Amino acid sequence: MSKSTLTRRGVLKSGAVAGAGLALPTYLAAGSHAGYTNAPTGSTVTLGFNVPQTGPYADEGADELRAFQLAVEHLNGGGDGGMMNTFSSKTLDGTGILGKKVEFVTGDTQTKSDAARASARSMIEKDGAVMISGGSSSGVAVAVQALCQEAGVIFMAGLTHSNDTTGKDKKANGFRHFFNSYMSGAALAPILANNYGTDRKAYHLTADYNWGYTTEEAVRTSTEAMGWETVAAVKTPLTQTDFSSYIAPVLQSGADVLVLNHYGGNMVNSLTNAVQFGLRDKLVNNKNFEIVVPLYSRLMAKGAGANVKGIYGSTNWHWSLQDEGSKAFVRSFGEKYGFPPSQAAHTCYVQTLLYADACNRAGTFNPCGVAEALEGFEFDGMGNGKTLYRAEDHQCFKDVLVVRGKENPTSEFDLLEIVEVTPVDQVTYDASIFGGELGSCNPGA
């Protein structure tokens, strides 16, 4: 990339970072780097995969790590190549990234922002990671994205659903493939209206952090617009495991719908408690009591078992999709691990390939060149149909799936069915509605 382009992206000709406003730590001193943080000098390049290996989202993290390992295997020429064979861009040929073999290091976010930042910092400082990916919490994603912006590396977000990640907290060095809370609300509302009517009273239980807040807001806004009334919205700690004390008041509230703005182990436990309290057997306001889970995953469905039957939610991707990219990924993942991948695995695998392809197309690992290659990039063959990485906020736009718990599953993996593929136009919004400033790319050194 030319010097003039780098200057437009925010790098001063002297090598200082325009508008960074931060004193760079000593390990990012320009003297030891070729113009950007952790520029690879040998025959390998190191990526950092930062996932929840402990905590309430550990199941998601384990599947993310499996996907990262599979992506690296494919990038280095192993296995059957997976989605590299269906990806519309054809720069990935099994020779690594820009001819360098891909290596990786891992960290445990513990689903805690401070722990996630510490592990990401270690991977950048001690291990020389030139890109960080992963996470299954939007609180973690926002924290790590900010660190990567400061350090001068690309952050390819894993599973993060809050509007904030590419909204008020967006960063020029950060990119998200996963969909967000707004998209869930926009996709779910018509389905809920068609199946449950427009005269409903909703009670929200909401995880007490940024993902929970924006998901509650999105679902409330979309359902209230079609006539629903929100009778209560109660925040619950992320560390909560028994939700009995939160479920009991629902029965006296007059609500006839419970919306669980919970994810991972939290959703499994809160849904289980709700079923134990008999909510699904109640008749309230002359209507069958219903439960909605705005953000679903195969792993959550497996954890909750029969309790998910008939319950609607949204998801970024599902292994039953029949496009060529999805089938290729499911085949590769299934052959390696013995079961189908989750949406967390899918987004992390795709993000790794998208990063590698952007480096190849840009001809550099410099984060400003990589960012420029990703901004406005349109692609296909990775599941979800045609996809755009919007330049204004680094959010991917693609079709969104509405799913429902299967009444008669055929296996422990076949628990969700796709009831609607919501077209991308229905979930697209103006980039300015959530605020925030993207800022300038920071190459670090």
C-alpha cells in the first residue's frame, strides 16, 4: 500500500500515529518493528485466539477454539480446505498468509473484561500476535477491541452480539462478522406477531452487562412497535446460576411472555428454572404463556434439552443450512471433531479466513492495509449468502436466521429448526444510529 494511502488511514509520515492520544508502551517502540506492531520477520506469523475457557460461556469458547484450530490447519494446507474452496475470494491457497506459516497462541478470557484484556495484552507483547480474535461476551469484545486499537493490531471479533461493539464503542482496528441485537429484534418481531399476536405483555430478564442491555432494548423497541407492552425488565448478574428468585415474580406480574435476554449457561439455567416453575403450562390473560430467547445457539439448546421445544429465537448461522459454504464447513468440522459446529465456531472460523484473505489482498500484515482491504468488502461462499463488511462501522450485513426449538428432534444436535431466513435488507440500519466514532487505524509502531 502506498505511503499516501497510509497517511489517509491515519499514519503520519514520521511513523507516529495520528490522533492516537496514547503513549505507546515500550514493547511497541518503532525501533524494533517494521512500521507496525509485531511485523513478522521470519517464516511464520502468530495469531492470538482469546476465548472463554472458564466461566458461563466456556462451552462457546471451547467450540470457538476448535474452529480457530481448524482454520489454521486449512490455511496451512491441511485437511480438505473447508470454506477456502467455496469462498468467493481466491487468495487462500494453503500456503499460510502471505507465504508465512500460521501459528497461534491462546488465552482464557474467563468471560471477564479485565482477564480478557490481560490475556490479549500478553499475546501481543510476549507472543508477537499480529491479530487477536475470539470472545463470547460483548463486554469482553469491547474491552479487547479497545486494547487492540491502542496496541496497533487488528481485532477480528468472535461471538459478540451487543450493538455497542460496532456502535458507540466501534474502533477502526476492530471488525465484526457476527450479527447484533438490533438485527435480532428486527428479524424476530414479525415472527412473534404472527405466532403470538400483537396484544401481549412481556417481562424481561436481562443479563447485567452491555449485551443484555442492547438486546433488551432491541426486542422491547421492536415488540412495542407492534403493540406489545413491557410490564417489567429486571437485570440479573452474569454470575447467577439459580434464577428461581427472578422467575417467581413473573407469575404475579400479569405478563404472558417471558423474554430471556440471557446467553450460554445463563440461558440454560434461567429457562430450566422457568419450566420448573410451570410457566409454559400457564394460561395468562386468556393466552398460553410463552418464552422467547432472542439469541439462540446449538450449544444452549443442547444444554437446555427438551425445554427449548417450540421456543423462538434468532441465530447468526446454523449447521443445517444447505449452501455450499455451510456444507463444506460442517463436513470439515464434523470429520475433525465428531459433531456439528455452533454459530460461535462458524463466526470465528470465518473471521480467521477473512483476516488471512485481507492480508493477502492488501499484500501486508500492516493493520491499516488489512483494514482498508476489509472495509466495503463484499463476499460470498461463507454461509448466510452474500455479505458486506460495511466500511462505516466495520459491521457485517447478511441474512439473519429465526429459529425454533424442534418438537421432535432426531439427535442431541438436531434441536433447532430454521423457520425464517430474514433478508439482509430487513435488518439493515443507518450506521449513525448507535453513535460512536470509528476513528483512524492505528498501526502501533
